[in-house]
Amino acid sequence: MTAVESAPIQPARKASGRPSATRLLLNNTLATGGLVVLAAIVLIALAAPILPLADPNVTAPANRLLRPLSEGHLLGTDALGRDILSRLIWGTRVSLLVGISATLIAAFFGSLIGLVAGYAGGRIDTVLMRGIDMVMAFPYILLALAIVAVLGPGLLNALYAIAIVNIPFFARNIRGITLGLARREFVDAARLSGKSNAQILFIEVLPNVLPVIVITMSTTVGWMILETAGLSFLGLGAQPPQADLGSMLGDGRKILFTAPHVSIIPGLMIFVLVMSINLLGDGVRDVLDPRLKSGALSRPVARTAVTRQGLVPDAAPDPAAVLDVRELRTEFHIGGEVFKAVGGVDMRVGKGECLGIVGESGSGKSVSAMSIMGLVPTPPGRITGGVALLEGEDLFSASDERIRQLRGSAVSHVFQDPLSTLHPLFTVGDQLVEAIRAHEPVAKSAARRKAEELLRTVRIPNPAERLKAYPHELSGGMRQRVCIAMALAHDAKVIIADEPTTALDVTVQAQVLSLLDTLRAERDTGVLFITHDFGVVSAICDRVAVMYAGQFVETGTTEQILSSPAHPYTAKLIDCVPVLGEPDRRLDAIEGRPPMVNDLPKGCAFAPRCPRARDTCRAAPIGLTELGDGRTVRCLYPLTEDGDE
Amino acid sequence: MSEGALLTIEGVDKTFGGGRTLFGQPRPAVHAVQDVSLDVQPGETLGVVGESGCGKSTLARMIVGLDAPTGGRITFDGRDLAAEAGRDLRRLSRDVQYVFQDPVASLNPRKTIRTILEAPLKHLTDLDAAGRRERLEELMGAVNLAPSFLDRYPHEFSGGQAQRIGVARALAADPKLIVLDEPVSALDVSVQAQVLNILDGLKDRFGLTYVFISHDLSVIESVSDRVAVMYFGHVVEIGTSRSVFGRPRHPYTHLLLNSAPAPGRRSLSAEDAHTELPDPYNPPPGCPFVPRCPRATEICSTAMPPLEGEAADPGHRAACYHPHEHGAP
């Protein structure tokens, strides 16, 4: 263990590329419009006492039913000669007040019930939620009517009725979220830190639920205002002479044909108010909802954008290679910052050859592999340079349709987590048949026979029965076999396997690896194998490329690299892993952290962590040097030369 | 050999589900841990290794009192651990702590590191505000992190740093035993070594005892004094690290060791397809490894073999009727 030094301090990156919540909200035109309108309405309503308005409740029979724009009454008067403008503003004030207070009451009690039910679970959950179910089983207006009937008509009672009717909405939403949070590890951790249940619920869980409560509130306020108006319209809310939007609408109903403005004006007001609140509420939800925040709203296109700048490398394809990638560069543009995930990578996979790419998370190994078939999401990703030649055909300049044809046929993928790659609602057979028929116009029955054959190829016992199984009915190893079967459906020339065994148990991993190894020998398929584990590499790969900060730092045959690594990073990476059978081996940790790919150093990216680094390493970019035998290393002072010039 | 043991587990079972429905139908029950007995000596590291679904995490949660065993007895330092956890988890948490697998998920995203680390100090120790501040700095130093990190939020940390914070939290109340549940599985290999080295240093410095759970054989081999191999809820082999890895007796341990990839090892010996675990809702009466076992005979599927030591090394015990004998590969 190295001496106790103060930890590698990564300077706080305050100016993060992610735009702030307010800016996101303001980017949304509709939400901004809603915000402006709502703010105007609220300001006017708040200012009602100081505005030069007529008394809303003073009747003047002489001036009854004046049309809008008449003198002294901008919006006219109603059946009792009261000024409509004044009543509208005072009425809006009441409606807003009732709507917002009802929301607050419903949010408080609903969230409380939801939190307790979701956290406690078991019997308490059952009792609370069945109670909520009973409230929900009544038509809401009937329930509100019943509550008002018991309490008597009046604005305050209408408010209670609406609040109670809306409690279930909050309770169910919040319970769902709490249920997920209560099983999270940090809750267990808090319990082991000695916190009581109440402390965990209100100090640990509540802050994480709060955004959801705000989202739910923002989307319900408008609804509550409508309901208040509805009750007042029926005469159960605001009592005369008090103005509120619903009762104004109700007053105008009888004279709708003779004096339409009396009902249309409050009707419009309700419309504008609720509309603005809903638009704003949707905007707030889009900003706060973590699922939408992660970029789900900006739907990626079907293929990575290719904007190659400068010269496309001279493309004289290597005849021995099935897949030949040169100078691949892939970048992510997020909020004005450029993340150079892949910075110039050359990969060659021959027929029946397995090339392993080894690196830590964030080194760009997956992005390199995904770039080949255009599977990096755009936005924010884009390929900015290089060529990918599949038997001489440039994949980056091919048409979208051509890429669609090649995906899953000539080039197929096997991903890390088979449970999320397979569709949970279709049987394994259906999915295999679909994969077969996507590129081959055969009858369903023929495809099914082929699917059975494929399952047999990947050594799944009893394939005819297994076709009828759903993914969740299979073990992890079996699921990964199904994924491999799918990748083999069309005589793939290259299989891109992205950490295919990382999620599997060691005994299952051994099976899947030996299966892959046999299959590629039998079918002469090239394999691009991505992993972080040198043990797995030696089990399957012929050649290895070690990746660091978006570039290959060393390539060579598996044996060469494992027995005599040339790059200091490779050497350290091998040394820091415990090896079975060598329990006393000293683990040599690599100090520090890999550089961020949006802030790469000018010279060698590994220099800050490298014990052999000198000033020349930091001065300029370092190219790959040939070491002979097809071996390359990106280092000025590789280990094979004992570090001396 | 349980004399002087810090932690003793005797015949512990854990069943999830079960009971009866409203209408008296029996509910299905999963037998996660079955009849597990082991003990942990003060100052040692006991490694628990096994594949997913073998019950190792359930065992860990029972040791720290997050789950209660459905049968058997767990004794810590002479106290009945399960009863104490039900009555007063705080008292147990002062002595037994836990480090979680997913370092980021185990930290509340909306709390600063200071708040997170102060919680155990507040609830489990008698330190006053000044004492807590001092202890916080000490803890951060112990896990090699700068004290300025205290006012940051969990998402600002890399996995390795977050896991060191998880270790600091476990250390806070000065426990005797720490249960580490796959503490390095979620980390990159270069970071994994940092955390393993820190854990090693802390153990000597604070006189800790570890129960180290992992699916990674090489990690277990490098950290453990003794190792317990679990399969389908049972401990199938237990002994010193050297003897279990050097002379494995149970056929399952053999399979595990031969399946593990190691740099430089070209071919992995893989068995053929049938590798599914038995149905946990309906465990077989005999050894659960029978369907995969090359040495299985009739007796194996009738009753679970007892965990027995060998003549030459009574501490190295295996639950097998036909164990590999000495000298076998």
C-alpha cells in the first residue's frame, strides 16, 4: 500500500455542461408562455385590492346587462348590474386561492399516506391503500357532492371536498416512488447508522420524493381549479354574493342567449388560467423528472450522425481483414462541451479471429464498438472521423437502408445484459423468428425450424420446448446463449460482443466463453470482444488492444501482451488484479484517475499517473510505434527497452 | 473450535415468503439459506464465496441484523444477535457494520458526505459536536480522502471514492466486525486494488474482523484467512484459504476453480449446458449439486451430506459423500 497521501483531488467542475433547470424550462416555449400568462393573472389577482375597480358586490339594477366596452364597465355588467371586470378579477383570486390550497392539502395528506404505506409495507400498506381504493371507486363529483351535502354548501367546504377527492392521486403516486426508494441500499445504510424509522422516512426518503410531489402538484392545480368551478357552478361552492369563476359561469347560464358575455368571459378566464397552469406544469415535469432529464425527450435518431471533417483516411482495404476500422473518432457534444470518447482508433478483425479490447469504464471501448454500426445515440454522439470497412465497404458512407440490412446479419451484437436485450413480453422463439425473418423472407414455420436449429447450435438442451419460454423463465447463461443464437441467425461475418459474460457467474461464464470460442472456429466468424478482464481475454482472444482515454495504448497478441506488456498502463493494469493461485501477490494499485475525455492533456493521457513519465511525454501527442510482429505501443519509453534511451 | 469466536452461526435458516394466504392456501417459500453453521475468530478475515443465488448476501444481511433468521442461532460476542437486532438495532450496529456492494446507491443522493458520515456518529456514539468533527477528519484520513470532500454530494465522486466513503461510514462507530458484501465488484480493476489495499490497512490499524463476501475467487483468495464456499444456501466447504484453494475437496469448489479465468490460462474447462440451480421453492432432499456433479452416486440425492473435516486437517470441512482426497488435483 502506498503511503497515506491526501486523495487525488479532482478540481470541482462547477461549470458543468448540463444546463440548469431554469434554463431548461425557459427553453420550452410553451411552458414559458404558460409561465408568463400565469404570472400576469396571479399578479393582477393579487393586486385586486389596490386596483381602481368597482366594488364587485354592489348591485345597480339600472345598469344591468351592459355589453362589454360600455362606458365605466370595460367588460360590461351582469344581470344585477355588477361590474364583470371587477368580479372576474376578484373571482380569479378566489379560484386560484381555493385551487392552490386544495392542492396543498391534498398533497400533504396524500403524500403522507403514500410515504407511510410505501415505507411500512405489509399490513399497514394494505389497509391504507384499500381505503384509498374505496375513495377512488366513487365518481369524484358524486363524492364531492356527498361531502358538501354533509358539510353544507360553502367555499370552504367545497375546498375540503376537492382536497379529499384528490388525496388518492397523490397517495398512489407517492407510494409507488417510496416503495422503490424504501428498498434502496441507502435506506439500509441509514438503518445501520442507527436512524429510527421516522428519521429514515422523513430525513432520508422524503427529500428524494419531493420532486415527484412538486411534479404531481403542478399537474393537479389546474384540475383542482376546474373542479372548484364545477362545484360553484352547481351552486355548492361560493355562495352569493361572493364572486368566483364557477358561480359567475352558473349565473350567466340562464341568460346565455340574451347576454352571452356574462358566461363567456368567466369561461374564457377558466380556460386561459387552466391552460397556462397545465403548460407550465408539463414544463416543470419535463425539467424535474429524472427520466426525462437524462435525455429521453431528445429522441435519438436511428443511426449515429457522421460528420467527418478533413480527409477520410486512405482506404486501401486490408484483404485479410473482415472488419477494418481506421482512425475512428467519435465525440459527444453535450451543452457546449466536446467529449472525445474515441480519439483515433484502428481495429482489424480477420476471418475467424478474436480481437479483444480491454479497458476500464469510460475508456471508450464500448463507444468504439457501437460506432461501427452507427449505434451510438445521436444526439449527443457523432462520428467525426475515420472509416469502417466491412469487407471493403465503407460503413460510414453507406445508406441508412444498407446499414439496416447489415445490422443483425453481417454484423451482429451480443450485449452485456441479456435480460434487457431480450423483450420481456415475447417468447424466445418469437424473437428468434423475428430476427430470422427480418433479413430472410421465409415462412414462419421454416423460421421456427431454423430457430430450433440455432438453439441447438448454442447447446441449449431441449430446444423445441425452450422456444416457448419467456426470457424471465431462463437462467442468465441460457439467456446469453439465446442472444448468441440470435447473433448467429444470418451467418454473421463479425460478432461484436460487448462484455457478454460480465453479468454471468464464473461457471456459466466459462461455458459461454467456450461456446463462443467453438462457434467462431466452426463458422469462421470474426469476433470483436470487449472486456475489462485479462483472464477472460486469455481464454478467448487471439489479439488484444488495450484502451485508455479513447485511444489504443498497446496492441499485440494475447501472449505477448500478458507476458511482456510494453506500455506502463498495461503493466499496471495487469499488476493490480489479484490472480487465482497467487494469494500473496502484492496488489499494485494505479494512483489517481483517468482524465476526463472533455479535458484531455496535450501529451500522453497516462502521463499524470505514470511512474516513468518525463517532460517529453507531456509535450506533444504520442503516436503508435511499431515494435515488430504486428505489435504497437503508444509510449516514448516502453517497458521492453528497460526505460532507458 | 468455536471457543473464543467473535461470531458464531449455528444451523441458521432463512426462508422468504411462506405462510398462508387469506384463504388458507400455503404461499410459496424461497429457502435462501439452509442450515448454515460457521464461526468467525476475532481478527481474521472470513471469505464467503459463491455464485448468484447461493445465499451469501442473505447471510450477510442476517449478520448485521437487517434480516432475521427463520431458524438457528447467531451469537455475537456471547449475545444473541438476532434477538438484539429485533429489540435494539443500534446496540448491535455499534459492533457490527456493513459495506454495500453498490457504493453510489448506498449513499443518499441528496445528502452531503458530512451528513451521511455524521449519522452513525450521532446515533451510535456519545460524541459531542466537536468530537464528531474531529472523528470525521480522522475517518476521511483513514480512507485516504481529503477532508474538503465532506461538503460534496455523492454524485460528485467516482465509484472508488464513493466506496471509500462507504467504508468510512462503516468505521465511524468503531465496530468490531465489518461485513463487506461484494465491496469491490462494482469497481474498475485499478480502483479495486486501491480499495482492497485500504481495507487491508484498516484491519490492522483498528483491529477489525472482516466477513468478506464476493463471487470473485481471486479477490477472496487474496484477502481471506479462511474461506467458506456456498452453493444453493448451503456451506459446502470451509477451511483455511490455503487449503480450500490449494486442495479443494468438494466437486463444486473444483468446478469453480477450473472455471475462473486467469491471465495466461488459455482453456477453461466448461461443463455442458445443464447448470441450472435446483428450484429454490422446492429444494431437493439431497445435495443440490447432484445434477452437475461428476462424482454423484445414489446416496447423494437422498440426504444432504454433513459438513465433515478430513483426518489430517479437521478444520478443512466439506459437505460431500465423495470428496476429492488428498493429493487429488
